[in-house]
Amino acid sequence: MSTETSFAAYGLPEDVPHIPGVTEPQLCILDSFRTAIARKVVEVFPELTVEKVYEGVDYGKKGADFTVAVPRFKLKGKPDELTKKFAEAFKPDTWVANVEATGPFLHFHVNTQTLTRQVLNQIDRLSNRTTSGEPEYGRNESGKGKKVVIEYSSPNIAKEFHVGHLRSTIIGQFLVNLHRACSWDVVSLNYLGDWGTQFGYVACGFKKYGSEEELAIDPIKHLLYVYVKINADARESEEAKTRIQKEAQEFFRQMEEGDEEALKIWRRYRDLSLQKYIREYETLNISFDVYWGESKVSKEWLQKCVPLAEKAGIVEDSKGAKLVDLEKYKLGKTILQKSDGTSIYLTRDIAGAIERWEQYKFDKMIYVISAQQDLHVSQFFKVVELMGFEFASRLEHVNYGLVMGMSTRRGTVVLLSDLIREASAVMHEQMKKNEAKYTTIEDPESTSREIGITAIKIQDMAAKRINSYQFNWDRMKSFEGDTGPYLQYAHVRLASMARKNPQLYPMPPAEEINTDLIVEPKAREIIMLLASYPDVVKTALKSREPSGVVTFMFRLSHAISGAWETLPVKSEADIEKARARMLMFICAKEVLGAAMRLLSIRPLERM
Ligand code: ARG
């Protein structure tokens, strides 16, 4: 985007304020208001540049739209006098309506008519583009030409899918969607725990506890069942422990040595579990470009790891095992290779990173892993760095805190399928309480499942990642308060506007609707929120936090619910005015929907 003519193609005025290479007015109209303000400041203080002032145009304080703190520019003279001088020279234009100088601050209001017109145009245009497959309103092009690999979810086959995996799944998919919205080329990758002695235990236990039938019905559940059973057996006596352990280790050794019989069994467990996972991820609106796994880490790189670390001078021998000493970096000592030569988790991570670097040449690789593994990840990144790989600086750990007490009402949740089922059941019961409404729902099964999943996701993303939280069905299932169901309800209510107002249809194209008729303060508040959404996306990219998006959605939903009375559509006699308001609600639905999709939530049209 560079020429003025292409701005016109986006329905923008030819003279839209804009800073080449800095702003994207065709994607974020607030950029233009900030530019307009910056230009005005530079007119009075020509020693400054528009680029520099632009950076200092912040969201407004004290009811203003934007505020500029003049001292940050280090101009000659007293800030109070400078702002006064500016206010006296100020002349409004179609972008900036007025300014108020308070002490060292300049508080600006932008022109309401321009704001409303441009914001609604922009949302309408960009939303309609999505139908042709392009990303929607809120996106930006900051990541164009850059590649990121995002690793998340990464459950262990034949072991439980615990809350740590759930959080990684939810936060990871958000990061994938977020980077795509910022034009990054994204590879979403699931690093399955599909290698290790657990397969030995399962293979050994299967002889005694396995059932082909059960395996076909629910492989994840059945393999876990077998794993738990055989581990219980191993706890019965010293003799049993040694026997089972030996058999399991022997099986894993065969796997490591490439024994086809063992691999055949392993592959079957892996494939069946994976197929089931893919279906469950789909239910959660989660998907991966690549299913990788610990089994896929190549022998070649695993073997190169120890010599490379030795060369870096960080390895010491300990009874045949290889240790890395990271005491110097306050990261302790840790094993790189066991005495029997088998690889371990850390080494697989190191070798795996090198391999992915060779394959993808990423600008960034993000690992979404629980804070419980902070030490492991720091050690892993450090070793890669000490080995001399420059790409180490491109590795990033996005961590998160614990979830306490995630359980079904009958017992502890150990499987993703149980959690999904429970979420549906809880919501279904909740919805049945309102009988009149319940009978109007077309497909209560899938609707309640969708709302239940929304409830879980919102609860998970509502606070800063690093915070731990208490899993609470009662709180999250409520339609009141800041919950997932409340958001879905807000979206559904917006969706119902079109159905409830056939008198306004067909709606004329957005540009032909008279948006000057939208004048109420409540409407302006909503418009300003809608306008800020592209900034919310940018901020989220910097912080890697979904909570800012969640907060935004609640602010928007609250503003909308406060507008049903003051900005009526159906009872508005002036059809022009009703249509203008309708356009605003349609845009609000688009933005709320876009924010939900960013968080991997499927917005509902009816409930
Ligand atoms: N499968 C591991 C676990 O369940 C998580 C993997 C995290 N990713 C990694 N590259 N280490 O603990």
C-alpha cells in the first residue's frame, strides 16, 4: 500500500492523513486521526517531525479521544506555555474537532462525523472481504514476509491430557490466529509426546488388559486405562515392579533400535490416538499444520548434540552419563544423555529445534509451555545458544500458570473428550432452566457445546497468562457477569437485529447510509471502541496476552447492552436514522465476531 489511488480503492478520502511506511489507514482509521493530530502539532512546532509526534499521540485522558504529553518532545520553553500557544493557534478541520490545553497536556477530540463515517465504512469493507477469504477487520501487515513457528498443545500419547495441555492448546491457537491477523506466515505445530517408555508399559499391559474393541471406540481412553492398570500392577510388589519395568524398557529399546514389530504396535497406538485428537481439536476449533512429535526428532541431530555441547565446553561425564553444567547461568546442572545412550526430553528439544531451524528458517519460534517447565525451557534455550546457534535468539517461551481443580462433577478430568462432554452437559442444563427460550433453540446439543467451550476458553484467557486460576463451572456457565456465555449472548442479540427489522431491508450499501444521523454519546462510545480494535490486536501481539482482547470484548458488549434503550432501531420512526443505527450494530457484530474468532471461539448466530 503506497499510492494515494489505492487508498481511494479502500473508500478513503484522497487526502486521508497518513505517514508512508508507518500508518495503515486502509486497515486502521485511527492511525489517520493520530496523524492529523501530529500534523497540527508540527504546524505550530516545526522543529518536530510528524513521525516523532505521532508516536506520542496516546489514547485520551479525561474524556478526550487522544492526549499528547508535550514534555516528551523536550521543546524549548515551559510546557504549560507551549500548550497554551498551541491551543490559541488551533483551527478545527474535518479530522480534528478541538483541543484543550491542561497544564503540559493537549487533549483532543476528533470530528465525530468523520470518525463515524470512516469507522463504519472501514469495518463494512473489510468484513465483506472476508467472504472472499481475506482476513478481516482488525488485521495489520506488520508481519508481512516473516515466518513464525508456533508449537502448542503437545499432549503425550497414552498418558493423560491435563490442564497444562488444555491451556497450551487455547493460548497457542490464539497466538496462531493473532500472528496470521498480523500477516505473519505461521506454521502451527503440535509436538506430540509420542516416544518413550510409556509405550513399553502400554504394550506390556495390553496383553493383559487390552481390548481391540475398546481401542477402536476410544483409543485415547483405552490406552490410558491400560497404562494406569499396568502401573498399578507394578506397584503391587518389588518383583512385579522389576519385571514390568524390564519388559517396558526392553520394548522401548526395541523401538529405539528400529525393530519393526515394536514399531508396528507403537505406530498403531499413535495413529489411532492422533485421529481421535484431530476430531477433538476440530470440536474446539483448533487445528495444526504439522503434527510433529518426539518420535520425529532425527537420530542424526540427536547424535550431534553431545559433541556440539562438548565443543562448547559445557559437558561433564558422570558415571557414563553426560551432564551439562549451567551453574554459571544459574540454571543448574542437567542430564544430556543417559548412561545407556538413550536420549532424553531435553536433548530431543535441542535436536528438534535445530532440525526445525533447518527446515523453516523461521524469524521466530514460539513454545507455548507451562511455567512449570520454565527451568527446562531456559536450559534448552541456553544450550542451543552455547552451541553457537545464532537462531537461539529467535526462540521464545510463552508460559502460563496453573489451573486448580479442573474436574468433572463426578471425578477428575483426565481426558479432553470428558471435558468437552461435561462443558456441553453443564451448559445444556443451564439453558433448560429457561424453558420458554430453550424450546426455540434449533440444535440444543451443538449450541450448548459451543457455549460450554466458549465458557472454558474465556475463563482461561480472561486474566494474564501467568496467573493461576481456579476452574469453576458455576461461575463460567452463568449468562451474567464477564463470562463466555454472556459474550455469545451479546453476539446472538446483535445477530438477531437483522431478523427483527425486515422493514430496513434491503439495506443500501454502507457508503450510502447517512451516518451523520448517529449523534448520541452512547453511539460515539461504541464507534470509538470499534475503531480501537486494530490497536487491541497490535497490543496483543506485543504482549502475547489474550486478556486484552477479552477485556475489549466485554467493554464492547457492555457498551452495546447499554445502547438497546437509547439507540432503538425497531421503534425509530425515521427510517434513515434507523438504518444508520442498524449499520452501527452490524459493524459491532462484525467486530465482536472477529475478536471471538481471534480467540478461536465460534460466534453463534442463534441460541
Ligand atoms: N509433551 C510435553 C508434556 O506433556 C510438553 C511438550 C512441550 N514442548 C516442548 N518442546 N518441550 O509435558
